[in-house]
Amino acid sequence: MTEELAARPDAPPLAASKPAARAVNATKVFGRDDAAVRALDDLTVDFAAGHFTAIMGPSGSGKSTLLHCLAGLDALTSGHVFIGDTELGALKDTELTLLRRRRVGFIFQSFNLVPTLNALDNITLPLAIAGEPANAELLKEVVGSIGLTDRLGHRPSELSGGQQQRVAAARALVSRPDIIFADEPTGNLDSRSGAELLGFLRTAVENFMQTIVMVTHDPLAAAYADRVVFIADGKTVNEMTSPTAEGILDIMKHLGA
Amino acid sequence: MLKVTLRGLLAHKLRLSLTAVAIVLGIAFVSSTFVVGDTINNVFGAIFTDANQGIAVVVEGQPLAGASQDIGGGQRLPVPAALVPTVRQVSGAKEADGIIFRTGATLLSPSGKPIGGSGPPTFGANWVDSPTSPYHLRSGHSPQAADDIVVDAATAAANGIHVGQTTQMVFNGGPRQTFHVSGIAGYGSADNVAGATITLFTTPTAMRVLDTQGNFDQIAVLSASGVGDATLRDRVAAVLPANMVAQTGGAQANQQKQATQSIISILSTALLVFGLIALFVGSFLIVNTFTILIAQRSRELALLRALGATRRQVMVSVLIEALLTGLVASAIGAGLGILLAIGLARLLGFSLTNGGLTVSPRSFIVSIAVGTIVTVLAAILPARRATRVAPMAALRDAVPEAQPLTRRRIIGGAITAAIGVILLGVGLFTSTDQTLPLLGLGTLALFIGIAYLAPLLVRPVAGALGRPLARLRGVPGRLARENAMRSPRRTASTAAALMIGVALIAAVAVIAASFKASGESAIVGSVNAQLLVTDTSSQAGFSNNDAATLRADPRLADVTEVRANSIVAASANQSLLGIDPAEINHTVTFDMVNGDAGSIADAQNVLIDDTTANARGWTAGTVLTVQFPYAPTTTTKRVGGVYRGNALISGFVVSLATYAASFPTQRDIAILANPAPGQSLTAANKAMTSDLNAYPTLTIQTKQQFVDANSASIDQAQSLIDVLLVLSIVIAALGVVNTLALSVLERARELGLLRALGLTRRQTRSMVRWEAVIIALLGALLGLVIGAGMGAAVVRALADQGLSKLSVPASQLLAYVVAAFVIGVLAAVLPARRAARLNILDAIASE
């Protein structure tokens, strides 16, 4: 793996790069009093720009909550989250929306696409919402790399699950966001489709220096990342750079997952 | 299973609430119609029974030939005064009184304005000091001097009239006369007869001011003790001449009651029709709601089926939900109808002081039954669809799929629409006595057929409407267009509900505009006079002295009266105009088909309009047998010419001399005049105004003002109908709200995704709003096309009745499109807010 990183002389070293997103003393409490659940408990973590980070943890560890708060879809109870230098807690709904539109890309586990729009329109949707033209060259390149050039006119219902997720990935990439958040993107896919999607994300990191943060419970998926952050009980408990599936499994076992 | 249904009903009560509101509104209208009808009937019944209390026998003249049945006298031969002592001498008669009761007496308010105006009628009558009199003094004394009057208590209270006061009156458009209020009286136990103004005079004064020429309208007879009403009636009848009839007081009360009931039932039937239209529109809302709910619940229904529920159980479960919704909503609606009835009674100018509303159990039972049945019937189709949900659907990710448009549906819709068109055609263009049912059924079938076919139009029309939107509004516009097109049946049935109201309003607009255009063309074409005098207070015509006053003025020329009445010819009532043949072409013109308009100078000749002439095969020279109302026998007349009839002039025309010889009273419906040579129209108008200063009920109009007044009265009728149709529009708008609200719920995940991808709240609202606008515009456009077509068909069918010009009021129809746009925007407010407030995480997370 070190060889692989060395093969990318343009990639900033993990520790030195400026974080694309970070959480500082992030705490998120659901419910009140006796029923209160601390999904995030004074959690602090950085996500380096130009890198692919996976977040792992047992069910209920708070990994999805962290992703939602980082992406501005949910608000912290206390603490701070930043996208670049922007603190999300200070933003109103419209500012948050504009931030998501301009600087964040999303890949969800399922229901990623607007059913009334065809694949191409889904890919360019965030740009269209912002009223910005798509970069034709980039669009062509991205569409080519997901291998869907001949299915662009189809509506989501006419695409397979794997194809739908690749369209979602292309959509996330085409607007060149500062950071892409992926929430269990392979959760509903068979292993081959999953591998294709992850390979595609990996390539995006390599070719476009795209920052990606992905929540997953699959060690094989996490192995595509540059770094894995392990979360349990709302806290970061471990991390691993240049991960392997076996190494991840080992740590996960200790976390009791 | 019932438990599951009830749980489902409670869980969806919010979603069903708009449907319920639609039923509530429709049923409130229906039940208020019943309550108002019953109330008016009861009050009138009580009044007439009261008024005839103690009267054994009533003597009246035979009904006049050519006269329509009406309340208020003047429609029968008058009773000669000499007959009263004859009747009084009949054995068993204790008392007999001559009674006068006629229209044409108008009280002026202290400010000089006619009381009553165009509202309830005003009557004059004679005061009789006798047990037969229904009038009971409340204060003051009976009229004794020639200038004494007694006023009914309701009118006195409403206008601040009190005993001892001096007041002015006008009779049949004549000059002001001064009277002295000697008393205030009630009618039976009531303050007056349902809002009509009644003024009572001494008998000689009543004969003079009401121009009865020494006659009475009735003789009321009281029986001596021990003599039965029927016995006395037969004895009285024996002494009467052939043109007089006697009936018992009870029969008289019933006859009066029936006469008013027939008028009221026309009114309440008309109102009921609007209520039923509203319910029909509401039924679209019900079908739509249940269809959407069932689509959304297909997983739950499939689970029930997988767990062993039969199709029948699923169907029954949906129908019970509809039944309960219909029952509750109808009950609320029926209750609300009572409140509405109070308002409606007020609107009709009907006082509820006597005994309040009549709320019969029937009003409730029928209203609730109608509302419940409509709801259940409307739910049957969606319920059948529910039974087709396969148990397997429970296992699939059931995002509701758009229902495909089947061939069967298209053919069914086309056939239904065609049947509608045929029924309308038969109703409009053939002579049948089933015109109204045919038109009603035809319209219903046409609407249902179009509603079935409408999904075919959704893609092209919504696509075309949405194209500029997508360009102007970017992604929200684009998505709005796609959303409107994604489920054509849902969009279509929502739009169809709006279509119905818009179609009816558009049809009314076309018909009204055609009436105005035809009226204007008739006035411009037939009237050469530049000035017209008409009486605003009475349709019975006004005194002939008025024309004499004007004729004496040198600043005016061509002053001539127009008189109107009706006669019987070829066993049908025909209208009859009397004009001065010397003034033809100066004041009125006839567009002759054959013969000569001037021929009526010969009293033997009459003119007839071409429609009647063609129908009967008459032409110049034809000799006819006609019956004049007051003449004892028929006479023969010769057709002197046939003219083209129009909205203003149709029927028979005779000379004023012939008219004067045929009718006992000479009253004008209009006086026509021109400025004398050298006088300007303004000067002549001014001269006329000062000449007629003493005649407060007469209105002077230039030809253009007459045209405008004609248009204004049509506008008034149109806006009344429009107000009644607004209810259907409101319900259709609720339907748009309902569909959008349910769609927003259904598309929660998609909305969440869009919000996550950067769609702002404002853009989200915009998306929902434009979808609503597309739906509303689709409904409006369908409605306008169908409505304009229906309106044009009605106008063509009535071409013979003087509706010669077809006019399509483009600016008005355009205004309806704008209104539909606004309705769309308003209907979207709540669903849009809901969509914008959606919690993104909940939406994405909902699995």
C-alpha cells in the first residue's frame, strides 16, 4: 500500500494535509432524560483533503450520525463541525442548503435518484439546481468512467441497482464538491457491483484528488480507503492507514462487532 | 378485520380530512336547501291558513285567457261590485265583502325612494271591517278618510313608518300622491306576507288608485252558524254569472299555498342542483383520495392478504372506511346546513321572524344518506383496485406505480362522452318535454367521459404548459412538470374536478355574453327612438297619463307608448305588443320578411314574428282566430306582415287603437321619444327629466343606457350563478390541495434527496407550487373548451328565442385562466410548506 501512495507524488501526506472536514468535541444526544442516547460523545476527528476515509463501527456506534452531522443534514447538540473553514453550526437552513449544493456530494445506500429524471439529468441535477452549467469535458470523462454512456437516457427504474449507485457516484463527482459523503453505498449491492462502485470511487480519489468519507460496515469496502476511523459508543477508538480487510476485521473483532 | 379498518381510519384521519371537508360543504348546501324550502313552505302555509281562517267561500272571476298563474291578482276577470249584495243575500251567508288585492301600489320612503324596489312585490288592498279580513290592527285606526292608509307591520318597522305620519305613494308609475298613515296592521298572526309590502286603503280609494274601474278581485263570504262551507259554496255558485267561480276558504288556502310552493320549489330545485354539482365535484376528490391512499397502503393491504384476508375482506374494509367517512362528514354537513339556511333565507329577503326555521327529520336523513351513498359509490372503484393488490407486493419495495391507462378505459371514456354529447344534442335541438333531465344527464355523462379520457391529455398538455416553466424556473419548474406528468390519472382526476366548475362557469359566460350581444343587436336594430322611459318598480306597466305629459312638451318629438299583454292564438299563449303605426321607423323598426308593418293601422291586421309564423305556417294574408283575455268570445285577425323577431320584440304586434279597444286598462311598458328638431339629446333628456319630476318610479334612459341596463341585468344574473358555482370551484381547489398533500407524503424520500442535494426550501416550495399551477391550468383549459362548446350549443339551440348572436367573451375566459393560476398557487401553499419543512434525515432514513 505504501507503494501505491508513493505512486501518487501529488498526494499530500496524510498527516500534513489540511482537513477537508473535521468534527471538534462533537456531541449528539437523541431523546431526553432517562431515554437520552449519546450517539456522539465529545468526538474529535479530521478528514484529510484528497483522501478516501472510511468510518467503521458496530451498529449504534454513531458512525451514521457523524456522517449526517458532517454533511449538514443534522445538527450537533454541542461541539463543532467544519467543512473546510466553514462551521456548519452557525449556518441557517438556506446557507446549509447552498453549502451542500456547492461543496458536498452524496451517495446514499438506496433511493439515490429522482425517479422522474433520466440518468444524465440525475447526474447533472446538483448543477442544474444551482443553475450552473456542467463542465462538458468532466461530464464526459466521469460518464465514460462509470461505463453508462449508452444508458444516460434511461430512468432510474430502468437501471440495475449497481447502475443506479454508479449514476449517484457520477452525480457526486460531476459538481466537483470539496467532499463526498457516502453512506453504506454498497449496502444494497451484490459483491461484484459493490466492487465496481468502490473501484470507481478509488479512481476518483486517484485521478481527481477527490475527498471521500464513507460509512460502511463491510471490511472489504473499507479496505479501498486510505484510512479507516473506528468509532464505538460515539467516540473514535482506533484508526488504521493503508488498511487491509484482515487488519480491519481484527480491530472490529475487538470492538465486539 | 373491522379493527384493522378502524385503526387505519384513525391513522389516516388527517389524509381523509380534506375529503371530509368536500362532503361537508356539498351536504351543507343540500341540507340548507331542504331546510329553506321547508321553512318557506311552512311559513306560507301558516300565513294562508291564518288569512283564510273563518272564510267559508271565496268568489273570483275565471282565469284570464293567456294569463299565467301567479299570486297577487290581476290574472283573473274582475268581480263586478254589484255582485256583492247578490252574494250577501244567499241563504246561509252571514257576511260578504268585496276584496281588492293588486300590485301597483308603491310606498315611497322618507327620502323619496320606492320601497321594495326590485325585491319582494308590493301590493295595494282595501280595508274591510269584517271578520273575513286577515288584517289585524297593531296600532292606530283603520283607513277612514280618502287619504288614510294602513301599512303592514314589517314594512313599517323596516322603514320607520309610524301612525300619524304623512307619506307619499306612487301607483303604476304615476305621479306622487300624499297619504296619511292611520294605522299599522299585521297579516294573520304575521307581520306581513313573506316580505311583501302591503298598503291598505278605504274601498273607494283602493278602487281609484289601483284603477279597478269599480270592480273587486274577490268576494269573501262568511257562513251563518250551521251551514257547511261546501253547502254555502254550492248555493253561492248558483247565483253567479258564468264567468265567476266559487270555492271554499280551505280550497282557496290550498290553492294559494300550492301557487307559492310551485314558485319556491323552482327556487329550491335550482339551489339543489348547485349542491349536487358540488357533491359531484366532491366525488372526484373522494375517488382520488381513496385511490392514492390505497396505492400508498398497497404494502399493508398485501400483508393483510398474505396473512389470509380474502379479497372481499379487503374490499369491505375500504368501503367501511368510506362509509364512516361519508357518515361523519354528512352529519356535520347536515348540521352546518342549518346555519347556511339562516344565511340563505336572509339572502332571499325572507324574514324568519315568524316561528324560525323548519328543520324536518327528512332534511337530515336525506342529506346524510345522499352524502354517505356518494362517498361509498365513489370509493367502490378504488376499493376494487385494493382487492387486486397481490400478496407478493408486501415483499417488494412498493413505491406506488402510476396506473397505466388501459384501452378499456379509453374506449369506455369515449363512449360515455359520446353518449353525453348525444343526450345534450337531443335535449337542446329537438322538442321534448324532458329537456332538463336530458341536459343534466348529458352534462354528467360528458364530464365523466372526459374525466376518463383526461389522462391521455395530461402528458401533452402538462408537458406543453411545463416547457416554459422549466425554462423560466429551472430545476423546480422542470421537476414540477415531471411530477405533474408522472401519474397522469392522478393529475387528470384532480384537474377534472376543477374542469367541471370552470366548464359550467364558462358556459354561463358564453350564454350571458350572447344574451348581451343579442340584446344589444336587437335594441340597436329595432329601436330608433333616442330616449326611453320605463318603470323600475313594476312590470305590470305604468299609467298612460305619463305619455300625455311628454307629448305636450315641444322639446320632444315622436312620443309614443308601447303596451304589452298576452293573448291566446293557435291554443298557445302569445305575447302581444301595442304600438302606434304612425311612429313606425321614427321610434321602432321592423325587419319585414313579408307584408307591411304599416298594415296594422287597419285594426283587422296584426304582425307576427318569423319564428312563430314559420312554426305555424302563417304568412301575410293568413287569417287567424285569437282570444283576447277580457273578450267573451274569440275574434279573427289577419296577418298583415311577418317580421324578424329578436330578443326585444317578438310575438304579435297590433296598433295602439286595437290595443285600447281590446283591454280595459291602458298601461305602458315603455314610452319612446326623440328630441324635437333642433334639440340636442342632452336638452331633450333634461326636458324629459323635468317633465317627469313628479313620477319617481320612472327611469329615463338614452338608447345606449338602455343597452347598458340590459347588459347589467344579465351580468347580475350571471354573477348570481357564478357565486353558486364557486362552491364547486372551492371543492375542486381542496382536491388540488389534497392530491398535492398526499403526493408530498408519498414522495418524502425523493424530497429528502433533493433537499440533501441542495434544493433550497424556497425551490422546494416553488416545485410544489408549479405542479399545482399545471394541474389547475389543465383543469381550467379543459373546462374552458368544454364549457365554451356547451355554451355555444345552448346559444345555437335558443337562436329561435331571440338569441341570435353567439358571443365568446375572450377576456372573461382569459380571466378564468388567470383565476385558475391563482387557485393553483393558493392550493399549493400548505402542501408546499409541508414539503419544504420536511426533515431531510427522516425522509432519507425512512425505509
